[in-house]
Amino acid sequence: MSQPRPDEFKPPPECPVFEPSWEEFKDPFAFINKIRPIAEKTGICKVRPPPGWQPPFACDVDKLHFVPRIQRLNELEAQTRVKLNFLDQIAKFWDLQGCALKIPHVERKILDLYKLHKLVADEGGFDIVCRDRRWTKIALHMGFAPGKAVGSHLRGHYEKILYPYSLFQSGANLLAQEAASKLMRLEADPELEKCVQKPVQPLENTGSMESMETKEHKLLQDQAQRQSCQTPDACPSARRAKRMKCEAFCVKTEPGEPGESKPNLRRRMGSFVAKQEPEKEIPIPVKQEPAEIKEPVIEVEKTKSRYKKFILPVPPSPQQGKTAPGISTNTIKYKVDLVVCLVCGSGGEEDRLLLCDGCDDSYHTFCLIPPLHDVPKGDWRCPKCLAQECSKPHEAFGFEQAYRDYSLRAFGQMADAFKSDYFNMPVHMVPTELVEKEFWRLVGAIEEDVTVEYGADIASKEFGSGFPIPNGRFKVSPADEKYLQCGWNLNNLAMMNPSVLTHVTADICGMTLPWLYVGMCFSSFCWHIEDHWSYSINYLHWGEPKTWYGAPGFAAEQLEEVMRKLAPELFESQPDLLHQLVTIMNPNTLMAHGVPIYRTNQCAGEFVITFPRAYHSGFNQGFNFAEAVNFCTVDWMPLGRQCVDHYRMLHRYNVFSHDEMVCNMASKADTLDVVLASAVHKDMVAMIREEQQLREKIKKMGVLHCIEAKYDHLQDDERQCAKCKTTCYLSAVTCPCSLGVLVCLHHINDLCSCPVANYTLNFRYTLDDLYPMMTAVKQRAELYDDWASLVTETLEAKLEKKKGLPVFRSLLAESETRLFPDNDLLRRLRLVTQDAEKCASVAQQLLNGKRQTRYRCGSGKSCSQLTVEELSSFVRQLYNLSCSLPQAPKLKELLNRIEDFQQHSEKVLADEVPSVAEIQSLLDVSFDLTWSCPSCPASE
């Protein structure tokens, strides 16, 4: 058996899988609450419905259509994206200096320029690594075998590709401000003309002029040639792909070079994206025809020579003649002479003097830091323009939309064709383990660009759910009508009474309304937690499996910390990166840094549940159709408030107002679930305390004007804090100078520059309004709390403090009348009561049957007859019950009589000649007892 490669993906441990019985499956919230202590330790779990639970698929396959997202796999993974971004920066750096980046190969592998750059920086920089001869050490750290002199190759590549970039990053290549200002003064002062070096060649040299014209003509052709070759390369991934083709670092790859024979690995998987990405980059020669030269000639003003030029005079024209009117030859000479190097101040060495295509500044190639050995053939930017261009902020990463609108059937045909072509076998024969390993290989490969599409976040409200719904377009058969109201139908689950989200008034697509997901092989969903740290439940209607990875909620901050540590460059530009759902990281990498990760393969007909603040990600094994929705249970309440505070710190939008939801629940205190009422009361205590402190604070600051505001009548985007984006509900601050602008009470200093006395406190409720609402919720909660305390006391009572069976029955009846939740306490009360009733019934039967004869049954024994040991064990069971039964002492008395009789009979029968009177007395007593005693047959 072959050993796995060191970098081969190792699957994490499996998450729990639950298979509920039909009885457990009846109530989804009771079942989820039951498995929560186990499942929340892994963050995700899988639920297999009982056999036979198969809801019909209600979507119209032909009418459902969508535009998928484009996903380039190696741009998804955080560390790979960092490397690709670095390569883009290096490529831009060289492109602005007229060179094209080609990534070299070392030991038949593409050189990891990012890792090389980081390792050299960690060792102190290029000069120190060279001085201390650490290149062999660098090579070993990069994974190269010792003894092959790889270090010298790495040094050469670093010096040629990365060293100029590192100097640029440090600012060492920029001209000092003093030297620049000195040269500007030199150009502005005519008295200093004599200090400027004169041209080596005289203006009257006609041959030289013709030579220069010829050079310019060729240069324009080169420029047109470059433009024609660069036009199709607008896509970053196409440019990246070309860098992988050639092992040399050069300006362009010429026809016939060995690098051109390499296949474009990034495109071998095929892509369904209509982008121009040429397979080869052989420059197309520009023909020497007038028609071909016209267009570049128009660009003469934009196309500048690489060298210092004799700008004037220009070739004769009918309009101008030999020189421009009013310009003398001396003036012409003077202006040309002022084109000097900004570093050395000399105008000599004209063939080494470069003009910047951005600002027209001039530099000698040998005056640059580091010096240029050759004159660039492409556009060139000076160090100052280079710094300006490279300092522009990067565009935030996100998924593009595809160019095609698919029907479900068409997407399936494309998805199946992609997978079968990729693995060269029928789609259903590809092992899930192979797909998983290949997925994680691809997301970590900078040299391969596999592009897939994912139909994500499709609104079920618009196209219809995969589950049947009442009065829907899908006609349900009588046998399937049970699925319309089933709690596991995702259209019902989010809005069932135990879900807190039923008290959110707005329809939230994706949270209270299901979203649909149409996947293909390798399409993925990135690491994320649900909005407001809620639960989520996903059902795979049909198709190939969906592979999931999850981390428990307690490890959320640890996972975030690891990702920030390993890819800090991404978080610097996008601090809320993990909320964008565009980044994944290999589970093996996270596990190596101590983050607990679990996995599962969700097959068709199975549910996957994610728990509050549990990060999860995954990918699709092939064409499939899934549906998901969010829900929140009572245990989520404190986490929900914590999440809003977290969002405020991140300046992230809320999906709904937590305070508004809590107040909505408090307004229905009389009908509120009592356990929920208890949670709402605790939440309101914290909410009112904070609100009171904030209102007192702004009052002391000078905000005296107050007005009521019906914020629940406004759309969420009309009442967002201008600073932190939180949805305001209880209060907000406004100023007359900024109509429509408001801030929450945390950010009053960020409203405007007006005096605080001009501000207005807008409130939804006064504090006097809030206190009665909290009291009503508290009273409702106390009903349950009082009942729960009494039940606990009753169940745990000992000896003479035990309550009778009627007390247990009354507690059960009260729970049903007041609609108390079916939690562990109630289930325990119900079980104890049922056991007590069974024991009382048996005990009564024994007491009623003790006067019957032993010969009632044809077998010679009474039907209710017990041995002494069985009777003794039953009496002990009665006294161990949590409840006190009146039959227990009577049976205890009966047991004592039986034991006395047994001892007496054994003593009588032990005599050699027992008394007939004593034997008759024993027989008379035995007829009155219902038990089996070995002495009875002997006495008879």
C-alpha cells in the first residue's frame, strides 16, 4: 500500500450522526434540544430521518432558473490567495517597468516566490543572507533536498526578481527630496544653463535624425505589438496562468521556446465562463503597411521613447516648415539640454537615459536603485510613479456572477459533464474520498486554475421551496399531505412557536425564509457563522453528497485568530473578511494550530444542523439541490445579544433588531412560553440597564430635547447608526443639520460637529414604559419558576416528606393547562408519575387478592401469587419511589405476616412429631395469604 504524500489531505474526525425514532422525530425542537449537549461540542451534526420519511420534491425543474457565482478554487483558500496577491503585486511592479513576470522553476517545481520573499525577510534581508551565506538554509526551509546547490539558484532568482521589489517596498529606490528639489531649481534657472551637459551629437546631423525617426517608428510598432498581445489578458487569472508557463524571467516568451510546450494547467479542467484567456502568448508581428501604422501614430503623444530624445525640431511638415514659428535654434538646444537625470543631474549617456511614461521625469538606468542592466522594452515608470501606482488600494475580493442564466436541467448537464470529464469516469463512480483530496489539492495550488459555478442563495420565495407548501403550485397527493405541516419541512421549522424568530416581524430571506442551493463538483461554501450566531438546518433534497466541516462555537475566536495569523495581509484590507463568505482554509492547517474540526458527508435525504457561533464550510461532490433556513431556540437568547455587541464593534449591519424582537415578545407576556419568558426577562434586565446608563450619559453631555420615534414603522436601512451600522430601536440621536442621519447612543460623538445642545434624543419607549413590560414577563416566568421549584422539591423529597400521587397528578395537570415546555424536568415528572401509578395498581391487586385461595387456578396456584423474595423486592421498590403510596405500608405489613408465618412453619415442621393443632393453624393462615412458601406443601 502506497504511503500518502506529506501534503495530502487527511480527513478530520466525523461529527455525530443521529437517527431519531418516529416518536422523537415528531417534535424537531424537542429532539434538537435533546441532542444539543452532544452536538454542540462538534459544532455540526447530521440527522437521518426515520425510514420512509421522503417528502416529494416540489420545485419545477424547468421553471427554476438562476445566475450562478463564479468560483476560482485557488482564490478561495486564504494562504493561496495571499500568494496569488503577492504574485499580482510583483507582476504589477515589473509590468510598470516594462517587463513581464515569468515564474521560474527550481528542481522541476514552480518556485514559491512568496515563501522565498518571507524567508529572506525573516532572516534579515538579502544583504544579511548573502553575507552570512544562509542560502542553503533558505533552500532547506523551502523543502529542497540538501547537497544540490539549490541555494545559489535561489539567490539568483531572488536578486533578479525579488530584490528590486524589496528595495521598492523599503523606499530605498526613491530619490531623496533634497536632490529632487535641487534639480528642479537647476531647470528653472537660465543662469545655470552652462552647468547642463550639451548633446553629444549636433542638431545638424541629418543622418542622426533619420536614425532617431527610424527608432521611433520601430518603437511605435513595438508599442502596438504589446497592446495587441495584452488586450485579452484583462482577467487576473489569465495573467497568472502565463507566469507559470516559462521557467525564465523575461520580457516575452518567443515562439519556439521550451516554455511554450507546457500545457496551461490552470485551464485544463475547462471553464464555463465566457472569458478570453489565450492558450499561448506568442507576440503577433505587426506588418509594415501604412494601414497598420495609422493607429499607433495617433498615440504618439502617449507613447514616449525610452531614451532622451531630441524633441525639437520635428520632421518638416507643410504647416510648420523646419522649425516652429518664433522658436530659435538656441532655444531649442536649451530646452533639450534640460532633459537630465534626476539623480546625477547629468544629461549625458543619452542611450541610457529613460523617460517615465507617467510623469516625463528622466533617470539613467545606472542611477536607479537597483541599476537596470538593460533598457526596458515596455512602458516604464519612475520610482515615484511606481510608488503611486502600487500604493493604490486593492479591490475587495468577492465572487463574480456568471454570464449565463441556467435552468436547473441545463446546470445539471453542465455539472455532470464537468465532473465526468475531470475524473474521466461516470460521475457516480468517483469516490468521495478522491474528490475531497483533489478539492483541497486544487485550492492550495497556485499553478492550477479550476473554475466552477455555484447556484447559491436562491430565494425560495421567488422560485418556490423544494418542500411542498399549502396552496403552492405543486399539487400534493393525499399520501404526501402530511409533509405540508411537518415540523421538519423547512418552511415551517423556522416559524414554529419554539423558534424565537417567530417574533421577528419582517420576512428575512435566508433566515426565516429558506434559501436554495444548486451545487456542482468542487463548488464550495466558505468558513462562516450564521447571521446573529443563529442555528441553521440544511436538507439535501437530491443529488450527490455535500461535504461539511465544522468547528464548535467555543472555538470560534480561536479559528479567527489562526486565520488572521496565517493570512494577515487579507485581514488588513478586509477586517470583516470572515463575514464575506469568500475565504476557506484547509482544515488540516486549522487542526495543526489546535482548532477542533469535524466533518461529515451529507447524503440525499439527510439534514445537517449547525449550532450557534459554530464556523462551518464545505463543498459539493457533484450536482445536487439543497435547502437551508435559520432558527433560534431559547438557549440562543444570551448569544444573540452578545452577537449584536460584536457586530457594533465590527461596524456590521444587523439582519434584524434584537431589541425590537425582545420588546415584541415582552408585549405578549401573557401567552409567551414560560421558559422563553424567563430568558426574555434576563435579556430585558441587561437591555434596560444599558439603556438607562446611556440615556443618563447623553443627558449629562447636554442632550435635553427628547421626542418619541416609532422606529418599528421604519425600514431597517432608514434607522441604522451612521457609525456602527447597528439597527436602532430603543433610541437614537439626531441633529437638524443632517436630515435622515442618526447614530446610536454609543456613538453620539460621531454624529456631526454641531453643539450637543442641538441634538435630539429619539426614543421608542420611555424607561417608565419598559419597566412594566419587564415586570409582566417576570411574572409570567415566575409562574414556571414556582412550578419548577415545587416539582424539583417534590421529586427530591425523602422519607416522610414525600408527597402523595395526587400531588404529582396535579403538577402534571398544571403543566398542561399553562402550556409549560416539554423539557427534562417535565419528562422526569411524567415518568415518575407513570411508574407510581403502575406500582399503586399492582399493590392494590395484591392487597385485594390476599384472601383468595391458592387453588383458584387449575394449576394449583393463584394467578397473583408471588414468592416471598418477589414480594420483598416489590415492597422495597414502593419505598424507593419519589412519591408516597398508601398501599406501601399495607403491603409491608403483609410481608411481615408472611415472614412470621414462614419462620413459624419451619419451626413446627422441624419437630419429629408436630402437633396436629399447630399444623391446622398454619394451614388456616396460609389460605388467607397470596404467596408461595416451601413450608405450605409440607404442612399439607
